Amino acid sequence: MSDAPRSSFPFQPILLGIGFLLLIAISVATTWLVNQSADDAAAVAHTLRVQDKLSNLLLDVRRAESGQRGYLLTNDQQYLEDYREVVPTFDGQIGELRTLTQDNPSRTFAFDEAAALIKTKISEMDRTIDINSSGDRQEALKLVLGGLGRDTMNRLRELVERLIADEGRLLDIRGERSRSNNFLLLMMALLGSAVVVLIGAASVFLVQRNYKRAEIARQTVEATNANLEQIVAYRTADLTEANEEIQRFAYIVSHDLRSPLVNIMGFTGELEALRQDIFEQVSKLQADLKGLNAQMEPGTAENVDRLGHDFDEAIRFIKTSIANMDRLINAVLKLSREGRRQFNPETIDMNGLLDTVTQTVAHRATEAGATITIDTLPPVESDRLALQQVFANLVDNALKYSRNDEPNRIAIIGQTHAGKAIYDVTDTGRGIDPHDHQRVFELFRRSGTQDKPGEGIGLAHVRALVRRLGGTLSLQSELGKGSTFTVTLPRRWTVEKRSAA
């Protein structure tokens, strides 16, 4: 049974642990690659945007130049609409390009140069437009044909194309890196899937193997439990038979012991009758010999009276001993009968039961100046007669052993905990010395000053009853400060354990 868990234990947890570590590593790497791919995609998009802005800048300069030349050739103001539309946007476009490429300091000088060229081109175009507008068209054309505007435009075009080419090289680098990261991300995803599949397959294999072993172990345990149950049943039957035999023995012994007591009592009665006859005869003899008293030895009458007194004292001692022995035998018979009584479980209102118990001792409590309070008690499923005997004994003991210097206050409280009903019977009486806490539960044993009647069987009987009810009885007490007896019972009836009786 134990081999299966030991052989499978090292592998399955270790395998699962390794698998989880791999999954964590793959998850971390995948997360990093996803972030890198996002960064690469953003970088590629950024490069494309810069290229687009550079192309738009060059296109707008050309639009302005086309508008200028169209106006110079035709004197039509419509050609200046594009010119006037795009010229005011150049500063903004240059500023936007500076912002987009601020992570690349080498672009600063290039844009400074581009801004200067655009400014020169705009100055050249504004001058020709102004001259043409003043009516000197030939002078304006002459300035155009002079080549300043063309040279400036060529330099600007070459600069912008070079910047676009540089951004193209960055685009190739970032694209390659993005493709590489995407490939690694794909590999990580495939690796993670493979690890998950392997772990799943290994787990299924181990679960099936462990299930088979567990099934074998379960069958073995069932067989063992069946044997154990059979052994326990045999042992329980033996214990039950032995317990019943002990109870029968106690009953027979107690019953048989009473026969000699009856004979002794009978002979004691005959001795008393014989004593009476003897002293009657002695009295008659004394009367007949009254005249001879002077001839009797001194002290003879006193000796006769002393013998009669000793005879009476001996008979009283015999009768007292017999009465004590009879009480003890009756106690043993009572315990034997209680041990054989079958319990009848029912749901019991404990407040009602304790009210009945306290009513029977109400007169004694009043005479002793004691008070009895009962808290709201939880109900319990148990034997009513047994519980009446248990709590009647506990309340009776609490009243019996009160203190003379302080009124006795008896409190009965209850609570429930973990399927148990717990009842405390607390008093402010004499208390019990800690050395006698176990002694008071023994048969015919008592504690403290023996100034109260009793045979010393009450608490022993109570503990036996509580055990038969499936509960426990405990004591907390300090001499001179009172006692608390705690009765713990199952809230619902359980099968009576005869061997515990």
C-alpha cells in the first residue's frame, strides 16, 4: 500500500515543477518579445511617417515653384493660389520634422540646412513675383533664367532625398529586427505549446498510473478494513460478553453477600433476645438474693451492669457495620442495574429537565440560603432518565457541600461547540483539593471532611453514565472557592458503547 505513493511522489511534483518553471520562463520571454515587437512596429511606423513628411515637404516646395512659374508665364493670379497655400506651412513642417527626429541629433543640422534652402527659395520666388506684378516681366524671367532658384531647388531636393534614403536604411534595420523578433515570438509560442502538451501528456500518464496504484491500494485497504472490521467485531463481542459477565458477577456477588448479612442480622436479633432473657433471669436472681447482698462480694452488681453495657455496645457496633455494608452492597447492585439498562434516546429540552431537577431540591436550597440559576441551555438528543440522574447528583452535591460562611450560589450554563453540547454546573461551596480531583470519581471514595451522609458512589455513577452517553465529565475546583463540573455530550445520539460502561 505504501510503495505506490513513495515511488510516484518524487516524479510527478518534480515534473510539474519543471514544467511550470519552463512555462514561466517562456511567458517572461514571450512578454519581452511582444513588447519588443510593439517597439519595432512603432519604430517602423515612425520611420515611414518621417519619410512621408519629407516627401510632402519636397512636394509642397515644388507646388510653390510650379505656381510661381505658371504665374510668370501667364500672368494669371490663379497659379499663385497653391503658392500662397503652401508657403506659410513650411515652418510648421520643418518644426514637426525636428520633433519627430529629436532622438537623432544628426538630423538637426540637416533640417537647419533645409530650412535655409527653403527660405532662400521662397525669397527668390517672392522677388520674381513682386517684379512681375510691377509690370517688369522680362526682368522677372531673367531672374528665373539666372539659375539661382534652380540651384537652390536642386540642393533642397538632394538634401531631402538623402534624408529619405537615411530613413530608408533605418527602416530596413528596424524591419529586419521586427521580423527577427516576430520569428522568435513564434518559436516561443510553439515551444510553450509543446511544453504544455508534454506536461499534459506526462500528467495524464502519471494520473493513470497513480489511479491504477490507488485502485490497487484501495482494494487492499478495503480487504484490510474488512479484516479489521471482522477482528473489531470479534473483539467487541468478546468485550461485551466480558463486560456482561462482570456485571452478572457483581450482581451475583452483591446478591450473595446479602444472605450472610440477613443471617447476621437474624443472629443479632437472637442475641438481643437472649440478652433480654439473661438480664431478666439476673434480675430475678438479684431479687431472690436480696437478703444475701450483705454476703456478696463488693462490686458484683456493678460488674453485672458493666457487662450489660458492653454487650449492648457490641451489638450496636455489629448492627452499624451491617447497615454500612448493606448500603454499599445496594450501591453496587444499583450500579450493576444501571449498567444493564438500555438507553432510550430522545430530543430533550434541557431547561425543562433542569427545572424538574431543581424543583426537587428547592426546599433544601431555601433552608440552606442557596440560589440556583439556570441559563438558556441547548437541547440534546440523549437518554432522559440518565441525564436526570447525572444533573440531580451534581446539583445535590453542590447543595450538600455548601459553606457556612457564605450563601451557596449554583449556576447551570450551557453552550454548543463542534457538534457537542457543553453544560457547566458551578457552585461557590467548599471546593475540592486538587489532589482529590480524580479520587472523587472513584467508587466509595470521598474528599474533605466526612460530615455529610453518603456512600461515595454519586460521582462515580455520574461519570459512568456520562461515558455511556458518549460524553465526558471534568472538574475544576479549588479548596474553599467552589467547583465547576463540566458535562460534555454529543448533540445527537450515537451508538452506545457497551464496553465503556
